[in-house]
Amino acid sequence: MKKSSVSRLNLIGVSLSLASILIIFQMVRIQNSTKHQELSRWADEEYSYAIENYYPERGNIYDRWGRLLAGNEDVYEVGVMLEYVTNPTTIAQTLDGVNQLNYKDIFTSASKKYDPKKSVYAVLTDFLPSGVIDALSQIKQDYELTNPYGRKENLPSLRGVVWYPHLKRSYPENSLASNILGFYSFMDREDGIGYYGVEEYYDNLLAGTPMETFMPRNPYLLEELPNVPAGASLVLTIDREIQAMVEKKLDEAVEEHEAESGTIIVMDPRNGEILAMASQPRVNLNQYWKYEEEFEGKTPFNRAISETYEPGSVFKVLTMAAAFDTGTVDEETIFNDPGRFEYGGSTIYNWNRRGWGKQTMQGCMQHSLNVCLAWVATELGKEDFYKYLQAFGIGRRTNIDLGGEEIWPLSTPGDSDWYPIQLATNAFGQGVAITPIQLAAAVSAVANDGKLMKPHVLKAIIQDGKQYNTSPQVLSVPIKPETAKAMNSMLVESLKEESSIALVPGYNIAGKTGTAEIPVEGVYGTELTNASFVGWGPAEDPQFLVYVWIEKPESSPWGSLVAAPVFSSITQELVRYLDIPPEGSEQTLIAKES
Amino acid sequence: MARKSNQAYKQAPWRRQIQSIGLSLLPVVTIAVIVSLYLIISAQAAAAGLQIMNLHYEEEEILRTIANQRTQLALITSYSQMHKQAEKMGYEVAPESNVHYVTIEGYQGQSAVLFAPPPGIENDFGPLVNELYNQSLSNWFLDTFFTASSNSIRGDS
């Protein structure tokens, strides 16, 4: 009995030991088999890591008070995982009409045969708002309750329909400030880029750095997840309220005067900040692909920086400032205007083709006398005249931080396309082409004690949790402060004497009208004009400069009748936005209270 | 006699059996304890890894939601919407004669927008992960016993 139990125990022991040895042997054999190694390598390649592309959130764009002008919104891509599709008909019926999808296309996509190597997933549509996805999710859940896993073919099922969220560029203000902002081609998810304006100029900053990473699926291997910082956000110098007001005034003026187009720039001459910049046409940035419908032919996206034209008499401010600065003329200088001026083999006439007799320099500016200014330029001499124009930035880019700035080169003595008559015609803004931003920047030097500040739209950058504010830059100092003061006084007085429509009750405004003939096939003298007005105030401490340019008005060709009233209307509202009280307002209030 | 004496010092068979079973089970139990510890730590590490992944996806979703809500807020406070709302509520642009300016001592006007601190101002929150969690066992041992004792010696002097 004892012997038999021992032998049974031994037998069990030996059997278990053999079984253990066999298991261990099999484990070792499997571990070292070539098949295992292949399988292991394949599993590592296929399942250990997933390649994930990270597109950082595109930076936001705000106006100067933090109001969002360009942001991002949540949208969804909808597709089908072909492996799980059980009822393509339900999918096609449910999504028919959503985002312009049609039954046939959806059915074709959802009916594709699943092939793990070739066709796994089919995109049905993209950029669906979250509301549609909520509804779709609810329908899918309802179907899943009545037909779990889509097993019954005769019952509806949305099995296989999936959606993935992503961000889409969004412009809450639609077309407001569109000429400044530009747009981001968000429909191209892989290779979208910024076009025009801020979106183009600061594209790299806004976009951040996209990253492709190996994301471990094995949680043990998960040591560090990629940190993809969002693109930098930008705070602009633009004031949304002023921008909206200026765009409205521009649209009204263009319509009232039956003009082809127009541009208005509002800037702070003290630091070069652009407060508003309106131009026509504009486009709803959320539908940027309609851009070509609005901007036919060679129409620039932002005329303020991309369209060159002959500015006309507003340019006289620069000529007179140069002549004052060199001492060629002063407030006491008298010019006897005969009504015509022979120079370089051509004759210059005044706008009304009449002589104005003895005139001070203020009179010359007040009556906008071409003959007088042509004389002033010739007295100044071509070297000094063009040296000053260059110092005012004429012929050079202002390098404003907006994509698409254009210039027309300035012809100077010695150039093959420069003729002596140009000295006389350039003096009153003909034969020279500039962009509105060049003119506004150049004249702002007169309003800012002779310092020409770099025009810019960027106020601050927010990056990596820090806000970097920009500093104003002085581009040049074309004239002395005393010259600037003298010009200010002269242009205030000339507006007052003229009883200009541009005047704003309660404020000292300095300014100058401009009416430039537009040559047709090289011939001047047609009815087509560029009507403009540049003004700034309050003259004793200029805080704003407004430049209005109305292109080819039909109601009247004159800047004094077309552009000056627009300036006045804008300025009357602008002073309220900028909290600039009228002269003597405090005394009036005190008097009322007492 | 000798046999009798030998018998007297021999342990009882059941005790010897228990000893031999105990000795043979000791390495098995030790291995089992180590394996259990390893499994617990591995499970915790895997759970932490999965949690990190989930938090990562959650963070992405939260950031997307924030961006979306910021834009939705901007949409309902856009210029055109606010203008419509103001008109609906009966507001109108004040005529020039109704605008009065009052000087307020010390008022500097609307302050510039500040979304983030300027460079040079660092946060005072310290490291996000407590340094203790990044310490190795040996460092903890050295810091706790040796540094503490040397500090106490310095303190005494």
C-alpha cells in the first residue's frame, strides 16, 4: 500500500515535470522561431506606434481693444470606416443634402469594398458644424438601439459612419477689415496658407510649427507627449469701431459720388499706428473663395497699399514743406501768379486756368495754385526737391506689415525716364505715382514735428504665454520741427480762410485737398479725377491723420467737394471715439454747471 | 544504546516535512512576491500611461472647445450684432450737442489690452510636478538621511 502510493506520487511528479519542461521548451521554441520574429516585427511596425500629425491652432487676431477679428471654430470631417459599414443606403439617405452632398456620391463611397491595404476609410464631407454632428450622433444612437451592430439588414443603421473634429479659421466680423486681415485658405487643410494683409505677412507666426510624431500605443513606452504650441496671436492697432465707421462712410461716399472706388486711412501720426484702413471692394472672409468674383481683373486686394496713382494737390504739402525747410520760401514770400508757368518746354496752368495775382505761400496752398508750387519747386532746385521727396519715403516701400505692398519708382534727375518738366509737375502731384499709405505716412511727418513714423498694424504679439508689445519706429526726419509747426499753422489757416467743408466745429484741423487728373492713354484733360483730402488734428497736438481718396467720382471732379466732406464727417465721429474734447469744452461745461 | 540516543535527537518526521516544504516554497513565494510587485507596478505604469494619453486627448478637446467658444462669443458680440442689438434696445448715436467732456483727475483713458504678462515676468508657481516625484530612491535616501543630518549638525553649531 505504502509502496504503491509512493510510486503514484512519483508518476504524477514526473508527469507534471515533463509537462512543465514541454511548456518551457515550447515557449523557448516559439520565442526563437523566425516566424515569431517576423510577427513581432510586423506588430511593432503596425501597432506599437502611430504617426500623428499635429497642426497647432492658428493664432488669433484681435483689434487694439482685444476684440476678436480672426479666430478658430470647431468643425468636423465625416467619413465611413468601410470595414464596419452594414447599410450604405441608410448612410446615403441620412446625409443626402448635408453640405451639398448627394445620395449617389455618398452611396458610392459607403459601398466601397473594404480592403485593409487599399480602402479602409472614405471621406464623405468636411467642415460640418457641431450642431449637425449632434443630430447625426443622435440618429446613429437611435438606430443602434433598434438594430445593434447593424446585424439586421432590413433595419436602418449608420454603423461605420465616423467623424473627427478639427479647427477651422473663422472671421466673426465677416467682411469688416477684410482688406487688412487678408485670409487663410482653410479649405486646404494640409497646405493652407495666408493670403494678403496680416494673414500673409505674419503667416509663419500665426501658423506655428506643425509636427509629425510617433505616438506610442504601448502605454509603457509613453514617456513624453509632443507639446505643440499654438501659433502666436496678434493684437492689431486697428480699432474695430473706427474701422466699421470708416468703412460705412467710404461706402456711402462712393455711392453718393458714383465713384469707381475709394480708400480711407486713419492713423496716429505720433507713432505710425493705423487705426483704420478701408478700401473697396471687400470680401466676406468666411467665403474667401468668392474673392475672384469681387476682385475682378487686376483689382488690388487692398488699394491703400497696393494701388499707385497720381495724388494731385495733396502732394503740395510735401513740396511746400521742403521749400520751407531749406528756407527757399517762408510765410512772408510773395508770388505774383500770372496764371501760367513755362518750364522744360511745357506750360503749367492753374486748375481754373486763371492767374491769381500776388499770393503768400498760404494763399498758394489755400487756392491750390499749380503755377505757384511749380515755381517753388524750381526755386528749390531739382537736387533738393528730390532729396526731400526721398526723405519723405516717396518711391520706397513704407514696409507696412501687410502683405502685398506695391510702389511706383520715383524718377529722379539722371534717370532715363526723367524729364525737366517733371520737376514742375511733380511739385503739384502729377507725373509721380504713390500709394495712399505712402502719402499718409509722408504727410504724417508734417503732423508729427518732422518725424516720419513707420506705419504699422501690429501692436503686440502673444507667444508662449508672453505678450511682446511693438515699439514705434522713426523711419526718417525729413523736416525740422519748426518747419512742421509752420506748415501746420499755414494749413490750419488756409482751411479756415477757405471756409472748407473739411472743417470740424470746435477743432483746429490742418489739411489739404487734392484733385488729380487721370490720364487716359497718356493724355490728361479728361473728366476723370482722383479726388482726395488729407487732414490731421487737433493741429496743436495732432492725434489723428485721415486720408480720403475717392477714385473717379462722377458727381464732381473736385477733392474739395467730394473728399473734404467725407473727411469732416469721419473726423466728427473720430474725435468722440478718441475722446478728444473740442476746444473750450471744459469751460463751457463749468459755465453750465455754475 | 547508540541507536536509542540517535533516535532521541532526531526531529519528528512531520516537522522535517514542513521544513522541507517550507524551504522549497520559499523561493517560489519570493518569486511570486517579486512578480506580484512587478505586476502591480507595471499595471500602475500602464494605467498612468493610458491616463496620460486620455488627458492628452482631453486637453486637445478642451483647447478646441475654448477656441470654438471664443469664436462663438466673438460672433455674438461682433460689430454688426452689437449694432443691431443697440438699435433694437432703442439706443442711437448721440448728437454732437449732447456730448459733454468731463476731466477726471488721474484717469488715463482705456488701458491697453493685456492678454499675457510681458517678457521678464516669470510665474511663481514653481515646477508643475513636485520634485519628489522625479527623485530616485538613492537620491531620496541621501537627501533624507545625510542632508538632513548634516543640516542638523550645522544648525547645532
